[in-house]
Amino acid sequence: MAPPRNVPKPGRTLLALFAILVVLAGTAFLQGSTTPKLGLDLAGGTTVTLSAKTPNGETPPAEQMDQAVKIMTQRVNGLGVSDAEVQKQGGDNIVVNVPGAGQSRVVNMIGTTAKLQFRQVFAAADGRPVTGGSPSPSPSASGGERADRGSGDRGDQDGEASPSPSASASAGAPSSSPSPSSSAAPRGRAASAALTASAPTAPTPPATASPSPSGSAEPSASPEPSGSSDATDASALYPGVRDQAVVKQFEELDCYNGDRRAPGSNDPGRQWVVACDEEVENGQVTKYILGPVRVLGENVDGAEAVPPNAQQGQPSWSVSLDFDGRGADQFGQVTTEAYGAYQQDPTSAQAQIAIVLDGQVVSAPAINQGPITGGTASIDGPPESFGQQYATDLANVLKYGALPLEFEQSSIDEVSSTLGSDQLTGGLIAGAIGLVLVVVYCMVYYRGLGLVAVSSLAVASAITYLAVVILGENMGFRLSLPHIIGLIVSIGITADSFIVYFERLRDELRAGRKLRPSVETAWKRARRTILVADAVTFLAALVLYFLAVGGVAGFAFAMGLTTLIDVIVVFFFTKPLVAVLSRTTFFGQGHPLSGVDARRLRRASGAAPGSAARPTSQEV
């Protein structure tokens, strides 16, 4: 006789479930955390008030404030911080509540304006102001440390020579005028010429185009700036610059003092601006004269943090940018012009494209390998300053666009969790009372079968706990009071699934069937009801999660999570465990304390002893 097909193997199913539990527990242990992260109301946090700044000092439009709240909410969700609150207060303030102490980094990234601009460089020099009517020479022109911060850094780190503009510029002699050689060294976070990542390889100009070490390559016809601004010809001193006022601002600006944000540097409407480096490296800062905006941040379709790749010569984290159709065309045009300037003179400042974020130059790499027409760009920098955290935060703020307004921090405070702790204690007591009542009811009504329900609740609790711990480490999920309420409510949902199955099983026994075949028959009839009920609950939680905000959304998330866990437990634990127990003498022979005593069930239903009730048409 051929062996029967589709024979249930409950032992294997139980082993598979316990293997999943071991994997979850091992994952939580390897992450270094075995306790859930708590939300703002349970663990305290940081509260920051951001005030909008307008040029005329008036109250900003409500539409712009609402847009700012929306973008900040997207940013905080993108950072993986759960249970954060972003609320508008009054006409010009936004209050950000972030769970956990010491969240200043998160708050700073949320409130960053993130106005991104791509401008062509026309001059660069050391960040100190001009003294005695002559500009201070750029460190790159004197062969100092600036040469190590140009587009040749990646080659220097590998121990190989790089024919970059910075390398050739650093060989030139010092000059008191901001000549092209003094402005050729690209620097900033993209010190390795990140914008050339997707460019086609092009032949580099001959070495004779570089300035000679003797310094004779400095153009002798380049006029020296005089102390009188009225007598200065901007086009002669700074080729391509057509704004005398910006030349004066460039010579007087001191990037070593203040916040290094030059007036007007964050205004995309200004044709010519002066900007400083974003931060000091090796004690040196560079200032730039930048031309009109060529690409705006609103033309960036997406941004993603990219890990290091030593095989591709990428030693640090970077941020990959994807432009939309218009941005790709604009970026292709400006890189074509920059590459043309590089072909004419590898030391020309106009071979650089400055990436300006909130009025400061993040990077200014040279386009020395051809125009970039693929619609992509990259921002990177030295590993010591461009780590995973910085790249992830920068990609997050660029991904959701710039804020329509500039904000400043009016106040920052640490929030206590005293009130939340008291409420948590009360909530846990209420949950424990509810759980005890459910256990008592199952044991009294279902007797031995109630042990299956209690064990199923224990397994569901273990999976839920491990899921919350893992989500907290990987997605920033934090357990708050609404989440706990959702978890407590889910106890009833989980118990309801057990009751549906147990009642179907007992109906089969009342009809006079044996226990072991009744286990499978009852399961086939009960699982559809369980799936329909859980599907309705999950859809309700899903709709509530996307339509609600704050605590209501947290309640919906917890309810949806536990509903999925309920399906897993019923299918992989409850039913297989009942099938295993049905093979034992205690349950298989219908002990009075087993909860599956057919004679007692028929007496309780009013059927005559020894009679077998026929199933109704609805039961069939």
C-alpha cells in the first residue's frame, strides 16, 4: 500500500518555529541590546524650538510653515527615529520632540535648511582677509598642505602620483595676486574629485601646461590688485568675474572668524557670491568667488549614502545624487564648461564646480576627466570627516528637499520621563491583570487544553519582545505608551484565534468523532475564520497608521505587528502543538481534565449519553 500523502508533521513545524526564535534571539544578542528602546514619554528626550527667520522680520506664510513641518517630519522618519513629534507653535515656531537624551545631532539635521546649489568657481584663496591691498596667497599656491587636500588626495592615499590640477597647482610659486594657479586646488569634503565618478575617461593635457616649480609659470601680465577698490578691474584680477562688489567682499572676508557664512551666500537669486569652506581642515580655510547658480537642489531626484569601496578608489563614505531631467541637462552643461576651462588651463579655477549647502562650500572638485552627462553626481571626502553618520544624515536632508524657510534654535531642553514612568507602571499593572484573567479563564473553561493557549501566549510574547528589540536597533523603533496599549489589546486578538480553533475542535468531538482526525478537520474549518479576522484587524491597523499621526499611529503599528505575530503563532505553534498532544494518552483518551472529554462535552451540550450528534449543514 502506498504511503498517504500530505501527512502532517507537527514536530517539524514546532522545530522550525523554535529555530526562528533562536535566530531572533541571536540577532538581538549580536546587536548588543536585549532591552527595547523607550519613547519620549517613557525615557525622556530632547525638545527644541526652531524659530523661522524672514528677510523682513515678519511672520512667515502659513503655507511655508506647513511645508516645513512636513519636510521635518519626513527627515525625522528617514533618520529612523520613532515617536518623534514635529508640531507648529504659533505663527513662526516649530517644536521638535525627539526621544532619548543627547539628540542634538538629530535635531540639527532636522532643522537644517538644506538649500543645495551647484555653482562654478571663478577664484579661490586663503580664507584670511586681504592686508595691505594684496590678497593673501592660497596655501595651494605655496606648495603647502593645501596640495594634500585637492583632487589628488585619493591617489596620494594609495601611494601613487595623481595628475590632478591640485598637484600641478601646488608646484607653482607663491603670488600676491589671486592668480589661476592659486585657485586651482579643489578642496572641501569632496577632496577626491567626486564629481568625476561617472565621467568618461579623457586624455589629460600635457604636463607642460602645468606651472613650473620655479614659479615662472605665473602670468606676468596679471595685474596686481591695488589698495583702491575703485581702480580695480575685476575681470583682469579674477578672469570671468563681472561684479566689482563681490571682489571687494572676497578680499575683505575673513573665513576664520564667525560662522563662515558670507552674507548672501545662501541666496540662489544672487548672480555672484562669496562663500567659505564648510569646516576647517588642517587649520586652513578657503574662500571662493562663485558664479551664478547652475543647478538647484530641487532638481535632485534622490540621494543615497554609499559605503566605501577600496577597489574603486573610494576610501570613505559618499553621497550619491540623482538629478531629474532638467537637472541632468543643467549639470551636463556646467561640467562641459568646467572641463573646457580645464583643457585650456589645468590650473584654472573655473575647472571646479562648487557644491554649496546652506551658504557654505561642501566640496569644490575639478572636472578633469570629461563632462558628466549621466545625470548623477557624488559628494565625498576624507574618511576622518566623512563617515557613515555624516553621509547618512546628509543624504537624508537632501532626499526630502530644502526647507522653504531658514530656522534658528530658540531653545533646547531635556525632557523628564517621570510622568511617563508612572503611566507605564499603571499600564503594566493593567496589562498583567488582563493577562491573568485570560489565563484563568482558559484554564477553567478549557482545562488541559488551556495550557496550549497559555503556551501560545508565551511564545507570542517572546516573538513580540524580540521583534521590538530588533526594530529598535535597526529602524529606531521606540516603545511608547500607545505602543504598549496596542500590545495589551493584542492579547485579546491572539486569545480569540485560539478560542476559534478550540471551539471548532470541540464541535467535532461533540459530533462523535475521534480526537486525532478531529484536529485536522477542525483546523481546516477554523483557519479561514482566523485569517479573515486577522486580515480585517491588520487592514484597520494599516489604514489607521497611514491616516493618523503621533500616538494613534504608534498604537496602530503595535496592533498590526502583533496581528502578524498572531498568525505565525497559530499556524506554527498552536495547531502543531494540539496535533502532538492528541497522540498522548492523556488527551487522546479524553481524560476529564484534558478539556477534550467527548462525553462531558456532549452532556454539556444537552446530547444524550452515548449518542453522536449529527453536524448541521452550516457545520459541514
